[in-house]
Amino acid sequence: MRIPLSPRLLSCSSFVHTGDRVADIGCDHGYLGIYLLTEGIAASVIASDVNEGPLQSALKNADKYGVRDRMSFYLSDGVRNIPRDFDVMVCAGMGADTMISILDAAPWLKDSAYRLILQCQSKTPMLRQYLDLQGWYIHKETVLRDGRFLYTVMEVVYQPDHTCLLPWEYHFPPALLINPVPETAEYYQQICTRLRRAVMGRGENTDTETLQTLQALEALSDTPKLHWLKEETK
Ligand SMILES: C[S@@+](CC[C@H](N)C(=O)[O-])C[C@H]1O[C@@H](n2cnc3c(N)ncnc32)[C@H](O)[C@@H]1O
């Protein structure tokens, strides 16, 4: 029986190491955890959701795919009511505001024992800024296409002495250029286009930060990796 895992969640799963104990926060249908168990990737999965309906559907699906005994289920706002014995927390399909409120409520996550895998649906630059200022280091990030949209998935570790991001890097962090994929160039173009539109729309009233971000990103266009990617995707 094939698990109906979206490309978004498949990309999240690729950040999980074999033997990881995973906490899937906002698990909804539970497919990510189920996939990680049936593929022999995760050792165990905590599936939690703030709403009863999704949690019940995760339970039903875990039964259906025969992994109920290796999953535990919690009704919880963020990580408030879940046990702390996991290695990696996945938050996927949520906006930056929700992710930030989950992290703000759990300072105990700021520990090198934990990794975070985050797939943010909206206001991603705001999330990157928050993480950066809170001592979290985005050490991997990738771009993927799911349907008509491009998304990123990032892996974050607590490393308060990391080199801080520059403001324009909240929009396009260096981690995206470590192992770029063809979608990285598309993502870059999309961000530049959005910023150019914002600048054109506001004319002389454009704030300095937007203008400087656009200039810094445009200058990046000639870095060898992006140049190569853009040529590859033409
Ligand atoms: C759009 S779904 C995403 C489901 C799945 N993670 C995915 O990416 O396909 C968001 C899920 O997060 C849950 N959720 C929203 N806020 C939450 C919070 N503060 N704590 C836990 N779960 C939350 C919702 O109930 C919903 O099931």
C-alpha cells in the first residue's frame, strides 16, 4: 500500500537520519511519520496535533499501515504536552507565526541534542530572521516544487555562536547555495521578481531595507553557482 506522501513531506523526510526519534508537530494525517517508519528510517515517531480531528486521522492511518506500535499520539499545542525524548522535530505546512509561537513556548529546545526540520508556508524570511536572532543556525536548506509552488525545507541546529545572517540573507540564505538544485535558481528569480515589484509599486517611498535586499540579491546573480544554475535551467 503506497503512502500518499506529498513532495513537500518527502523532502522533509530526506533530512531525517536513520535511527532518529522523530516528533512530527502538526502531523495532520500522520503520513510523514508513517512513511519514516515503514521505510525503516525513524526509530520511533511522536505524532502530535493541536486539533483532535487530525490526530484521530493519524491514529487511523497508523493502524492501516501497521505502525501504530511505534508511534505515540499527543493532543498538543506545539511541543507543550509531548515527551522530550526525541532527536528531531519536524514542523511542516505551517506559517512562520505558528512556528515562532511554538519555538517561543519551548526554550528547552535550544539544546544541541535537537535538530529542527522546518517547512514554512508563509513569511519564510521572518522565520529565518527569528531563528538567526535566537541562536539557531540554518545549516541546510533546499528548494522543491510541489504542484504549482516552490517551497523550502530547512534543517536548523542550536548554535548560538554561529555567524549571523545579513538582512538580505533572510530572503535567500547561504545554505541554499551549498547543494543547489535547479529549483534553487527559480526560487532566487521568484524572490528577486517579488522584490522588484515591491520596489516598483512603492517608487520613491520604497524603504531602504527592501532596496538594499534587492541590490544584494541582484549582485549575487553573478556568483558562479547561481550563474551555472540559471544557465542549466534556461
Ligand atoms: C496544513 S496542516 C500540515 C500538515 C502536515 N504537517 C503537512 O505538512 O502536510 C497543519 C497542521 O498543523 C496543525 N497545527 C496548527 N497549529 C498547531 C500548533 N500550534 N501545534 C500543533 N499542531 C498545530 C493543524 O491542526 C494541522 O493539522
